[in-house]
Amino acid sequence: MSQETLDIIRGLAQAAANSFDGALDDKGERIELGLKREEGHPVLDSRTMDGFKVKFMGNQLCVIYQSDIKLKDVHSKKFENEIESTLGSITSHLKKQYKKITGKSVTLTADGDADIMVQSTSKVRVFVNAYKKYNIGGLSTLSDSEKPTREKLDSKFKSFLDSGGWGKKPENKDQRAPKN
């Protein structure tokens, strides 16, 4: 792995780490990500619990968003668009923080639609998990972690079998059931 690749990954990881709930910028103001937890007063109002995390998969960044919302919001026609919009605002924030940390810009291009899973927690509330993959610009030197490596496994397995596999059975081994 090159130093440039490592710097990109570290910069994105630091941008995500600086985005915790209640984080303040250089001026002492709260960082706005576009999440539902930022709406209302932090102490007096009932706040929605939501958040995000990132993980790196080869040359891709996977943004994972989780939220606790009401069931009626899931049945809205705008539900999927709202989740996509939230993931987009998270990605936009990561790009801005990355530029602020490193002084360089990074390109994150979406690789497909968001995968959304809704789980019931009660008759009123549900738990939403959504993730979306983004290709990171400048990381073409890394191999994609999801590409199959079947040829390498097949050749190693064939050589294992040719060398005797698990070994040969001993000649004095008796396969019959013991007598009682």
C-alpha cells in the first residue's frame, strides 16, 4: 500500500471520528451533519437517536446509517429518498471534513443504491439500518475486496489433495461397530 493511499484512508477515518454527537468546530459551534438528532433542543426536546459509521472495503468506503424512527415514517412515499438524502449529506460532510483536515479534496462516487433494512422494535417504533458504498477516488491501486479469488483457491486445494489430503487411513483401522 502506498503512502498516498494510507493518507486518504486515514484522512477519511479522522473525518468520521470528528463527527460524533455533540462535536464542536473551531469556532465552538455544533457540527451540523444533517441527521435527525440535531433537530430541536438537546436537553428539552425528545431527540431521535441516529448516527453513522464508516468502513473501508478495498477501494470503497461503506457509509452505514442507523436510526430509531416511527413506523408511520416508514410507510411514507418519501422514506427511501429521505434515507438516500441523509447518506448524501453524511458523505458531503465527510468530504468537507477531509478537505479541512488534509487540505486536499477526495472524490466519493456512489456505487449503486442504498440498501435499507427496517426492523420492528414495537408497534410504534422501528430500527432502520442503511448502507451505501462509495468508490474512493485515487485508490485504484487497491484491489477490490469483493472480487473472487477462485483460481488461487482452486490451485491450492488441488495441490493439497494431490499431496494426500488429510492423509491415508491406517491399515489397522476397523470400520465395524464395536461388539457389546
